Amino acid sequence: MKITYREAIKQGIRQAMLADERVFLMGEDVGRYGGAFAVSKGLLQEFGEERIMDTPLSEAGFVGAGIGAALGGMRPIVEVMTVNFSLLALDQIVNNAATLLHMSGGQFNVPVVIRISCGIGRQLAAQHSHSWEPMFAQVPGLKVLSAGTHADARGMLLTALQDPDPVILFEYTAQLNLEAELPDDAGAVDITKSKTLRPGKDISLITYGSGVYKSMEAAAALATQGIDAEVLDLRVLRPLDEAAILESVTRTHRALIVEDAWRSVSVSSEVSARIMEKCFYELDAPVQRVCGVEVPIPYPKHLEDATVPQPADIVAAVHQLMGR
Amino acid sequence: MTTNDRDRSIDLLRQMKLIRHFEERAAEMYTKAKIRGFLHLYVGEEAVAVGVMQALTPADNVLSTYREHGHALARGVDAGAIMAEMYGKQEGCSGGRGGSMHLFDKRTRFFGGNAIVGGHLPMAVGLALADKKQKREAITVCFFGEGAAAEGVFHESMNLAALWKVPALFVCENNQYAMGTALRFTHASTDLVRKGEAYGIPTHAVDGMDLRAVIQATDKATASIRKGDGPRMLVCETYRFRAHSMFDAELYREKNEVEEWKKRDPITQYQQHLALGEQDIKAMDLEVAAEVQRAIDFAEAGTWEPVESLLRHVTTEPITAT
């Protein structure tokens, strides 16, 4: 069945709510408004206001309350409308959620799931569109997931709610209306491993989030030009599935890392470093990266498009890397 | 006063003395470099912790600040485990990972020891919300200083607590100084009671140096909360007799101000109220000193966590069958 990325997220939330009475959703405008991006439309009517909780504009307050509710035996899904707003709650996420288990010597775990919509491509300018996964992926104590595909948009939440520790789940606003095939029985997915979305033998395109479908598009174009590119969706940004990265590169001997996030101190820097450290002698060419240009996101469409990798940029980078 | 009541009152005095003596010995151990990092003493504020905690049941949740030794002791966290934590030993109540500012204890539902000022307030709202949703008969008590009332997260938390009518008691310990800056230099409106009331939370000022006043106010507030009337807040006027931490030259206050407050020492006041005989007081002091000495002995005998297990407690360890 073809469904939109938005519908996939919604089905995941709905399934999680039906499966476990401890699960509730809270966030700004998730109830009466139906979700800022209409993701939770209709859920208030179905589950009631005890389980679909509209919150005030208090990111630190309600994210902290989600952490407390998790400590108290609930399984909260906390929605942060836009990644930029998550910084208002970063103290709660980093100083509390990620730290309590450790500070308490293993006594108090925090099973909260924080969904953050992010991404670039809807002309929302510099305070409503960024790709800040790396910022969270740096923090020990957090599990950081990136739902680049419809299957993950639907299935990651279900598994994340089973995790005893705090999970940050990134979703991508630019893909909300995008349709894809998803089996009717698609459900919970693994949240420990990366996934090879397209096998190939000439080069590994290693990516996540908004980079996934763009890399798939690029790989399809490359195939018509005689280059067989593998696409590896990282999916889990912390902890990284290092074994899968090394395995792929060891087979293809070339790696191009693709991400929307700013280039410096990014997920791609980390992946690149690990390839250098662990399988340098397998490489036929230096690792290359296609990343977000280091500017706050501009408003005009043509400038916004220029800040993040496009399929054509990926194709061009592959040709350059392969020397053909 | 019945015999039971009197025994209970005497025990409350003993608890205050335990906190006082425990901290004096902790300061001594700090100067001997047995305890490192920050050490924030509660000396002078004991009536607040003891007076509030006596109203709680084992099912209730407690959250506190980085000046929390007194809260932990009054809640019933083992004194030896607290001292061992301050030593950094693995027998400590947080396995040695937290130190003085991060005391945790699952058995007594003591959720720390938070050293981000105000950072635990929204967590308290969430814990209380979880109890409400699960219809548990429990309340959440959250201690914080008047300095926290200047943080944005205080205001967010008060609003959420009142909006969701959660069973929580917010206890503001106004010890007059946010670290070394007096209330009048940090708050444009120094009436802290109004800050709770502004969010629709019934709030009362309490003489935090008077154990009986704290008990009376807390009993009343917790009774309302347990009835389902929503959150309450207390502003306990109190004073720390010692420096903010062990790195404080106390340039910001006059010695005679400290001396004036010491005349209202909560322990002296309550001891006089109980009119205990000299022998009884002496026996209690000896008992308390022995308990603290046992705590120190326990900490001294404690062991260091091996460096090999450094990565523990970052994520939950899988439960393995034994």
C-alpha cells in the first residue's frame, strides 16, 4: 500500500498507543490543532486528552516532565515541533535524560522517546529548519535514531518505546507528503543496526535522514551510467553500527558520505574517521563527503537548495571520487 | 502530648542533630581531602528537610538540589551510603558516580541531587503526573532554592504543575543568597509567595528556622495535595550558617548577620521546646556522633570501582539470567 511519510509516523504513534496503556503523546499543538504538520490529526478524538496532551510553549518544561513521567513508570512520547526548539530543552535532554542513569549508579533509567522533526527544504529559514542530529549524537547516554524511510518513520517509535533509555528520534518534515510503498503489516523495526537499502559493488554511499532518498535517486542515476553504488542507511546515529560501515567499505573500497548537517564536526566526520582508523588499507581512494554548506539556512528556494546535497551533487561527487 | 508524639518529636530533634553533625564531620573530611569536588553544607536549614519529610510516606517521591545531604538523611537514605558517595566509593548510594551533589536512592524514591539550578523542577512535575495518570496514592516533593525561582524553567514548571493539577509540593528554601548574591539583587519582586500564587498555586510563607512551623505548614499542604487539590508551594525562610561551598570567602555578608540568624538555630529552638534533660541531650549527642562515626568508618572501608568498569551506567545493562 502506498502511504505518505506523515501517515507512516501517525500509524506508528497509533499502534504504540494501542499496544501499551502507559504510552501517551505530549507536545505543542499535538491535540486540538492536530499536530503542527498534521501528523497527529484525529488522535485526540480517538484517545482522549489524558493520552494526547497539548502542552504550553515550554520546551524545557514539558520535555523535563516527560523525563519525570518516564521515571515514574510511564512511556511518554514527547514531540518537539522543530529541531530548533529542541535547544530550549537541551538542558533537560543532556543534563537529565542522558545523565540520570549514570549519576544514580544505574538505579534510575529514563525510558522516554523524544520525537524531533527536522530537515531542510520547506523554505522555513534559519530558525525552523536545520539538521542537528550530530549535536545529539555526541552525547553518551542517548540513543539517536534517524527515520530516513517510511518503514522507519512507522516502525522505529514502536521499538524505541521498548528501550529502557532515552531515545531521540529524528523525523523529516521535507518528506511528509512523500508517498512510498509500505506493507500493511509493516511494524516495529530493529533500532540497533544500519541497513543496506541498495547493494552495490563500486562505491558505498553512506547516509541517513534526508540523505537516504536522495542517495537512492543518485544511485539509480549512477546505475544508468555503469556505476553500481551501494546505499547504506545508518539509521542509528548513536551508537553507530560501525561493523556495517566497515563491511561495506571493505567490499566496495570506496566511500562517499552524504548528510544534510553542517560539514564540520558532523556524523560524516565521525564515519570518515572510523573508516580511516579501521579499514584504511581497504580504500582505493580517499573518503569523500557531501554535506550541508555551513550557513544558517536561507529562505529563498534556490539558496536553500544550494545548502544541502542534491542528487546531482552526489552523482558528481561519485564521478570525481571514481575518476570516471 | 502522648508518649508516642513525644517519642516522635524527640526523633525529629535527633534527625536534625544527625544532619548537623554529619555535615560538620563531612567538612572535616573535606579538609582532610577525603571528600573532593564541591561540598555544599545545609547547616542552619535542617528544620526544613526534617519538617517536610516527616509528612511523607514511602510511596512518595523526593527531588532535591545540590545541597541535599540533609534531605537524603531525613528521607532515610543510609548515612554510611551517603558518606561513601561523598568519598566516591562504589558502596556509595549512587555507586560513587555522583558525589556530594548527586545522591540517589531507589529504595526511598530519592531522585537526586540535581546540580543544574531548577533543572529538576519539570522532572518533579512529570513524576507527579505519572502518579496521577497511574492513580498511585503518592505525592512528589521538590526542594529548590530561591535562586531557582529566577530560572525560566521554574516558571514553566509552576505553570505545568498548576495546569495539570499534579500532586506535587514545591518547597522553596529561601536561604537569602543565590550562591553569594542576595535576593534583592536577583529578584525585582522579592515576594516569593507571589511567584507561586501567580500560577494559581496556593503558596505559604513559613518560618524555616522553626521545626513546628514547617511541620504544621507541610502537614496542611500535603493533606490538600493528597485529597486531589493539586500542587502547593511553601516558601521556607531559612539561612545557611556556613559558606556556600568550601570555596567561599563569604565576602557578601556581614558576620553579625550570620550571628543574628544563629540565635534562631532550629536545633537549639526545638531542643528548648522539648525541654529535654541534660542527660537525655548528652545521650542523644553521643548516639548521633556514633552513627556519623560509623558512616565515616563505612566510607573509609569502602572500595574504589575498578577503572575497567568505567563505561558502566551509560546505558542500561541487559538483564542477564543468574
